[in-house]
Amino acid sequence: MIPLLSAPFIFVMIVFLGWLFSCINILNEYERGVIFRLGRVLAQPKGPGLIFVFKPFDRLVRVALRTIVLDVPPQDIITKDNVSVKVNAVVYFRVSNPLNAILQVENYIYATSQLSQTTLRSILGQASLDELLSEREKLSQELQTVIDQHTDPWGIKVTQVAIKQVDLPQDMQRAMALQAQAEREKRAKIINADGEFQASKQLSEAAQVLASNPLTIQLRYLQTLTQIGAENSTTVVFPVPIDLLSAWVNKQKS
């Protein structure tokens, strides 16, 4: 007959099994584990998969390697030409070195957020309003370069920075609307003047062709009468011979 296990032994076994299961950790594919053993960090992060953490001598810190989308809140910026605007942006970054992300900075997400806000005010403050509105891609690339340069010692890789929105004051919006309207009116007048100029050139060439052959004037006159007759109008046309008019014109000249 198997002797019954004593209560202290059962208690010890339960405690041991609980400790053993607490030491077993499963890290996802996008996670790495930075382990501190007696306060000293191990040379290589663990994971992914099943890892064993020898508690209480080891301490596990999970680090996600997925891209983090950081929304930079609107910042009050005074541009190079002294225009006050509000600009917000979005920063995409990920952890490239889990050890540096834990050892070099206390909270890498918060630190990257504060650095992004400061850099946004600094870089965009050196640009004029026209550059801010028309060259967003260039400014975004410059922001990415500067932020990535400062976060590289933290083990952070900034993959993209995008300027989302530029909020202009109401008076500046009205001024820009008036400027755009004046520009459109200017283009309309230029196009209209160019059309009149081309039409005058065509009429001048047509007059030269008609003057070279008097019969063309008679044909044009008959074509005009045909067009008027085709329309159901009440216009009454009295044809006058062209020769009669030409004789009268020659008499006036003499």
C-alpha cells in the first residue's frame, strides 16, 4: 500500500510547481525579452518563443518590435515670415535595439514623443509659410532625419514622419483666398487678351485674302444670306449689289 503523502510535502510541491510555471514565459514573434540577472543585463535579448526566467534572480522586461504610430499634438509655431500657425504630425518608429531601448532611456515612447514635439517646432520655425504649405514632403524628410539621429542611441529607428495638418488663422485664410482670387482674375484677363490678339490676327489675314480676290466677298455675302434664310426669323434682307457699293466708294474717293 502506497503511503499517504504528508501535508508539508504536498504544500512544497504546490509551491514548487507554481514557481516553475511562473518562470516559464512565452514571447510572441514581435517581442523580445531583456533579462536582468541580479541587476546585470544579459548580453542578448531572449525570444521569441518559450523562455525560462529563473525567478527571483532574473527579471524579464518585454520589448515590442512592431512599428509604433505616435500622434504629435498640434504645436504653436511661428514661421520664418512671422506667421503663427498650428501644426500636428505623425511619427512612425520601432525598436531596433531592445537593450538600448531599456538601458539608455527610461521611457522610450515618451522620450520620442517629447523629442518629436521639440524638433517639429524647431525645424518648421525655420521655414516660411509658403514652404510649409507647398514643401511638406521635404520638411517631413528633414524631420525624420533629425529625429532619427537623436533617437539612434536609444535603439529607436524612425521610419517616417508626416505633417498631417496646418491650421492657419482666419485672417490669413481670408488673405490667401483674396490672393488666389486675384491670381485667377489675372489669368482670365491674360487669356482673354491673348484670345483677342489671336482673333485680330486671324481677321487681318482673312481681310488680306478677301482683298486679293473680290469674288470672295461676293461668295461670303451670299453665304451670309443663306445662313439668315435658313433661320426662321423675321429679319428682312434687301440684297444690294456689291458693284453698286464699290462704284459709290470709288466716286467718293475721286
